[in-house]
Amino acid sequence: MTRCGPSADRAEGWEHFPHDADVGLRGFGATPARAFEQAARALIAVVTQAEVEPNLAVEVRCEAPDLELLFVEWLNAVIYEMAVRHMLFGRFAVTIEDGRLVGTLWGEGVDIERHAPACEPKGATYTALRVARDATGIWSAACVVDV
């Protein structure tokens, strides 16, 4: 399992969890929006371990009837923007209100030599899909991504 936070003293981070040929990812944060941002970081970490420069901003909008479906829409929007723009993203900002998400992705064009992409995510799935707050008040957002 690859992990970047959270720890007992840190309420934000992400992790990968194993799932057959695909990869599970989970983001943690003080709000659903922060958990979504961290999950997007976990998604990028599936593709590259290299630093991604935040040179260009791309805005995405999604909507869904609940947080879990909104999470899948969010990750699929990030995957779509990576594919059509041939970019990787290293910074994310999300706001969620009334089933609508507005997100900004900051990144740069893929540099094969520097980024050494390991795979290309195909899409977020409903497998292991869960967006919830734990007993300590920390939100997590998780699902399996087809790679």
C-alpha cells in the first residue's frame, strides 16, 4: 500500500490500496472537497512519481445527486482532462455546493522523459466507492480506478 498521510496528527493525505489488476485510491481531508483533492493527488501518483509543475490552470465542473457519484464524476473529469490535453496535474482546488463541484486543476504537458508515466488511467469505477466521515470527523473518498 502506498500512503501519503494521514497520520495521528495529520488529517489530510491519500493512499493507494490493492485491487486485482486495477488500483484503489483514497483521499482524506477535513471536508469532502479536501478529500476529493487528495484523491486526485493519489490518481496522479498512479501515473508518475515526478513533480508536476502547476503551469496551466484548467477548470472542470461536475454534478451528481450524491457525494459518492460526484466523486466518480470528479475523478473521471480529471482523467478526461489528462487524456485530451496530454497533461498531468499536480495541484487541485475543489468546491462542492448543492451536488455541484467546481474544480481547478493546475499542471503541465506530459514530458515522457521527466514524468516517466507508468500507466494511463481509463476511468473511476463504482467498485469500493465510499465517501464518508469517520468518528473523528475526517472525510475519506475512495474507489477503484481502471488502469
